[in-house]
Amino acid sequence: MTPPTSSITKPKRQELDAFIRGRIIGQWEKDTTYGEISKALDIPKSTVGNVVKAFRDKGVSKPLTRLGREPKVTKRTQSVMVRSFRSEPFVSIAAQHQRLVDVGISICMTTFLLLYSEHILLSTLLKRKYRP
């Protein structure tokens, strides 16, 4: 006996667009209760409360942008590594890693090896000529 799929599956969460947020805030400013706003827009009461709270506290109707994960290695560090690889290609990997650490760039050996292998792979691919 399999249960019906439509009654069990929940819809995915979606962020409210600016128009709906504006309607929530507009109705709240007209002294409409959270329950009335919730019924009129078919949105949970907790969501209405969260939108109004964010508007009251931060003064913005749309959510602030998220920063995301910081990159392990910045573009500047990558360019320093590439210059180091190109200037002295026959120096050991451990010595090149230690040189970066001595300069003040903190990078773990695993990340360093990954970037080093990507650089070597890309440089060899760029040197090859394309032959169909």
C-alpha cells in the first residue's frame, strides 16, 4: 500500500520576492494583524512576522545579501604562487611552500599541492599545440 504522493510532499521553500514583502509591510503599516495578512496572502504567520521584524529592526524590506564562503586562496596569493613557480621551476615543492609561509601567506600544504598541480596541468596544456 503506497500513500498518495501529493499529500506527503511539501513544496520547496522559496524566498519571498520584493513585491510580496512590500505588500506585507504595506498592510502591516495599515495596522492589519499578522493573522489577517497571513490569510490574505496565503503565507504563514511566522513568515509575516519575520518580514515585519526585519523591516522594524533593519529598515529594509528585502533580505541582506549573503557573503558566502570565503575562498581558501585569494587571487593575490595565487598570482604570488604562479610567479614563484615560474621564476624557479626546479625548486622543491616543500621549499616553495615554506617560502610563502615565510612571507606571511598562510596556506596548508594540501591546498598548495592542489594549486600547484592545477598550475602545472594548465601550463602544459597551454604549451601544447592543438592538432585535430
